[in-house]
Amino acid sequence: MVTEMKTTMTKSVNAVVAVTLALLTCAPWCIYSQQPHQLMVNMTTVRNAPALGAFCLDGSLPAYHIHRGFGAGARNWLLQFEGGGWCNDIDSCLERAKTRRGSTHLMSKWEVFSGILSNNASLNPDFYNWNRVKIRYCDGASFAGDAVYKNGTTLLYFRGQKIWEAIILDLLPKGLGKARKALLSGCSAGGLAAFLHCDDFTKYVPSNASVKCLSDAGFFLDERDIGLNHTMRSFYKDLVSLQGVEKNLDKNCTGSLPFPELCIFPQYALRFITPPFFILNSAYDVYQFHHGLVPSSADPRGHWNRCKLDPAACNPAQLDVLQGFRRDMLVALALFYKYSARGGMYINSCFAHCQSESQDTWFGVDSPRIHNKTIAEAVGDWYFSRRITNKEVDCAYPCDTTCHNLIPANTSSGLVEDLN
Ligand SMILES: *[C@@H]1O[C@H](CO)[C@@H](O)[C@H](O)[C@H]1NC(C)=O
Ligand SMILES: *[C@@H]1O[C@H](CO)[C@@H](O)[C@H](O)[C@H]1NC(C)=O
Ligand SMILES: *[C@@H]1O[C@H](CO)[C@@H](O)[C@H](O)[C@H]1NC(C)=O
Ligand SMILES: *[C@@H]1O[C@H](CO)[C@@H](O)[C@H](O)[C@H]1NC(C)=O
Ligand SMILES: *[C@@H]1O[C@H](CO)[C@@H](O)[C@H](O)[C@H]1NC(C)=O
Ligand SMILES: *[C@@H]1O[C@H](CO)[C@@H](O)[C@H](O)[C@H]1NC(C)=O
Ligand SMILES: *[C@@H]1O[C@H](CO)[C@@H](O)[C@H](O)[C@H]1NC(C)=O
């Protein structure tokens, strides 16, 4: 279970790795796969981090990538948390500390800015001219831990909360402190971070600024797996306790539940989040399907292997399970759907994980749509209050013909991740 969780990845991150690899090891085919106009952005290391006790798992300095806004967007800020799973015990964190998931020394120093991070108005109509920041993920607990593990021979920093604070403090004098509009977003474990830090974020920007938050593929559900085990719940319980996350969870939420660690689940914390929030998620999120709903521990014989790679290969009983997962997600979102007047939602039925950072799912001629609306249009309409209703829920699989159903494992990206 732990192995599965920690090797998670986001589609966009894979895309970046794929691009980087394509640039490094240019086989004949890659000439055709290289996209023109690809914006690559330099890494900035946070020099004042040690003074704040902010370190990556391995002790390296936290980092981000910033591309400056211009024109009408010069005083608007988009902050995007990188994703990439979690580590919830000493062994998996030690392992992670030796990879690009736990050390900025091992990360790519240039990141592709595409989708919501693109600077091209025809690819990213509403945020292209904002200041756009990608916050690198190297703590393993969605930027919410605050602890250290030390036993004489081994030292691990669980300082995600400090990393978040150090990066914000670094950005304030660069203009964030005078922002007019701000959007805190993130994908996967970064999408969870957007839930965990949304309220917090408002403290740092001017009180008259417009602050909103967006979670992409971060609505991790408190759902039993197919063996009726609480796989996600026990994973998060270990994560919260190992990395000292509980004190950074929403206090209103932890005060309201008998098991405060459950407040790491967005479905429990959501009603306490004050700024307007947009929830972007697939109802069949591939990561949750593979690691939460049908972890290999619950399917030791691999009955689900083909279905996991291709929804068309699922049998009727498996489809029922997937439809049940979708229903439970919609139930968990029902109050938000009904009562959050300023909230937005885009729950589509594509087999996907992270749809805002990759250009083809964010905004393109053949991007996924609900009611003919792309994700970029839905998020932009919501942010700028261009419509009265901002909540889109797709019909159940397989009705949506605009899906790409790109499942990471059947692309080269799965391999790339394994090779790292
Ligand atoms: C922006 O994207 C469009 C569509 O891909 C492309 O035709 C155009 O050249 C791009 N502009 C710049 C400045 O890269
Ligand atoms: C990379 O960013 C740093 C600031 O973080 C800057 O000083 C440096 O010149 C940049 N390098 C390139 C090649 O753009
Ligand atoms: C410290 O912890 C690591 C990882 O669990 C272990 O390999 C090592 O033996 C421990 N060292 C001591 C002195 O206990
Ligand atoms: C917020 O207030 C400051 C100081 O009064 C002002 O300069 C700024 O334009 C205001 N920002 C917005 C978004 O209204
Ligand atoms: C449930 O979890 C326990 C403990 O991890 C494990 O031993 C058991 O095999 C699991 N059962 C199923 C049906 O997945
Ligand atoms: C959280 O609790 C504080 C103090 O108890 C209260 O003032 C505030 O309104 C609560 N926030 C929400 C969103 O419930
Ligand atoms: C869907 O939206 C596109 C533009 O994004 C438009 O050209 C097309 O006419 C729309 N189709 C329908 C059926 O409304």
C-alpha cells in the first residue's frame, strides 16, 4: 500500500519529465513529439528558508518557478502546488528523500508551464498574463507537516508547512504582497494542499484582494476499498501522525470531529473554508481508482488489472463499483453543490488525474467538455463571475464522448516514473 501511494504522480509532471527526456535523449520520433512554443521556466531557490526551518525531506532548500505577469495581469497571482503522492512511514520517506520527490537537488531545474500556467492567451485565456508560480513539492505531506525525525544516523525533515510559509514570504516582496487578484491551486497532492492552505493564504495578501482557490484532482474521498478496508483513511492517519500534520489542519474542523485526523479529507474540511473554492475532479479519478478503491492489496489476484488500464475492459460488476464510487463522490459534494453560492465545480467522467496543467485537457479544440464548456472556460467563468451557475457535473461513464481517457500506465510516463 505504502509503495503504491508514494509512487503516485501527476499527469502533468509526467508530461514535463517526458518533455525533458525527449530533449535529453532525442530519438528520431521525438522531433514530432516536441511541441513548439513550450514555455520553460527557471527554478528559484528559497535562500531564507533555513531561518524559518523550512527544508525538503533530505534537508535541501525549497524552491519554486516564477514567470512574471504583464499588462492587465501584472498584479494578479496564480500559485500552483506541485503534486506527487505522499510518504507515510520512515522507510518510504527515506526512499523518497533520495528522489526528485524529496529533494530539490534532484529535481529538474526547468519546468514546462502549460495549461493553466501557460503565457499564451490562446492556450490559457484568463490567466496567461498573471504572475504564475509553480511551488515544488518535496515534503511528502501536501505542505502541511511540521516535524523532524532524528535517531543518530538518520535525519528527515517533515517541514511542509514551513516550506509553504517560506515560499509565501519570499514572494510577498516580489509583488504578492500587493496582489489584486489571487488564485491558489494545485493538482493531486497539490490539490489537497490547496484545500489545506486556502484559508491560510488570505492572511498574506491584502485584505481587499480577491482570493480564490482551486483544487484539481485533490478531492480524495474517505472511501472503503473493494475489500471494505479503509485504505485511504489508514494511509492518511499514518501520514498525519508521522509528519505532525494535525496541528495544521483546520481548527474548526478538528474541533468538530471525534477523529481530528479525518480533517485532512476535503469532504470534512470543505464547509469551513471561507474563500470561494472551485473543485475540479474526475468522478473516476484514476489515482483514487488505482490506489484507494482498488489497491493491489485488495485485488491480490489482479482481477482488475485490465479494467484499471482500460475502462472499456471492465466487466459489469467492475463498472458497478466505479459507478458507486462516482455516486459517493457526488454525495460527498452534495452540500457544496447546493449551498456554496460562490463555489464552482467541474466533475467530469473522464478517466484522468489532473486536468489543469496539461494543455490538451485544459483548453484545446478537442479538450474534454461538459455542456460544451472546457475546463479553462469553466474555471475562468467562475473566477471572474461571468455566469450565475458555476457547477458542472457530467453524466456517468461512458456517456461523455469528449474524454481522452488517458490512463498514465498505458503511456510512456509510467515507465519514466519507474526509471527515476
Ligand atoms: C500561442 O498558441 C497558438 C496556438 O497553439 C500558436 O499558434 C501561437 O503561435 C502561440 N503564440 C506564441 C506567442 O507562442
Ligand atoms: C534563473 O533564475 C535566477 C533567479 O532565480 C536568475 O538569477 C538566473 O539568471 C536565471 N537563469 C537563467 C538562465 O535564466
Ligand atoms: C535510524 O533509523 C534508520 C531508518 O529507520 C535505521 O536504518 C537506523 O538503523 C536507525 N539508527 C539508529 C541508531 O537507530
Ligand atoms: C486595495 O487597497 C489599496 C490601498 O487602499 C489600493 O491601492 C488597491 O488598489 C486596492 N486593491 C483593490 C483590488 O481594490
Ligand atoms: C485489509 O487490511 C488488512 C490490513 O492491512 C489486510 O491484512 C487485509 O488483507 C485487508 N483485507 C482486504 C480484503 O483487503
Ligand atoms: C471557525 O471558528 C471561529 C472561532 O470559533 C469562528 O469565528 C469562525 O466563524 C469559524 N469559521 C467557520 C467557517 O465556521
Ligand atoms: C461549442 O463551443 C464552440 C466554441 O467553444 C462553438 O463553436 C460551438 O458552436 C459550440 N457547440 C454547441 C453545440 O453549442
